[in-house]
Amino acid sequence: MRGAFDGYFLLDDFGMLSIVRLIGNPMHVFVENHMPGGFYYRPLGILAWWLSEKMFGTEAAWHYVCNALLHGAVVLALWRWLATASGSQGLAFGAAAMFAVQPAATGTTLWLSDRFDLLALLFGMLALRAGWQFADDGRNSDWILALVWMALALLCKEIALVPVAALFVAWMLGDRRVT
């Protein structure tokens, strides 16, 4: 991943920079479609791009740092969810560490336009953990938190339907401990 910090934008990255430069008011991303073709509604992802473009401009290295930090947050959220689901900190840490260096995960991190995926996965993992905790102890605050995280994930990218579906399956299982 170190090599990416010396890299530059490529392919879709230029399109994202162009789109967010046309946004005057960042709150418009929630009421207007800014994705070409009109098929996607990704306001939090666009907002993240808007913020990073305003902060870093075309300094690609800082955009890579932003994605690397998001990747780190995803790994941390995965570790916490797996620890909650399995009851084993060590097993969860090992699995999260393997995910951290797995080529598909690092590839997503190194392609700046995949920031949508990183955000959706981060919020999806947080939703899974809160939902798992709700299923274990039935606290309404965990249920509400799971719904909030799910909504945020869905506002990042439609792929967030996967952790949403996984959460509903987990809620229906009964005994949720992974052994």
C-alpha cells in the first residue's frame, strides 16, 4: 500500500473530482442526483468526496491517506464485530488482520473511487455489531443504533444491502454465537 501514496488519480477518480467540484452546497447531495446515469443514490459517499476535494484538492497522496484511514476503520469494526459474534478476541483479531492485507480489500482501498465501498462496509460492520448485540441482550438502544448504522451504510452505496441482509439473518437465527 505504501506505493499508492506516490501514485496519482486514475480512471473514475477524475470523474469523482469533476463531479464534486460542481457541487456548490454539500447538502444538495441529499436531494439531487450527482451520479452520472441517475441509477445511484450515494449522498454520503459524494459528501465524503466533496469534503476530501475541498481539503486536499488534487493532492492525491492525501486522498490515499483518507482511504487508508477508512480501511483501518473497517478493519477495526470487523474485528469488534467478529469478537462480539465469536466471543474470541484472538480469533477475531486474526481474521481482521488477514482481511486487512487481503488483495481485494487493499485493492478497494487503493482505488480512490471505491471510497463508496469503504464507507458502506464501515457502516455495515457497525450495524452488524450493534444488531448482534441487540440480538444477544435485547437493548432497544442497540436496535436503534443498528438501524442508524444500516441507514448510513445504504446512503453510501447500494452494496450495503449485503450487511443489512446478513443482520436480518442473524436476528432470525436464535443462538448467534459462532463456534
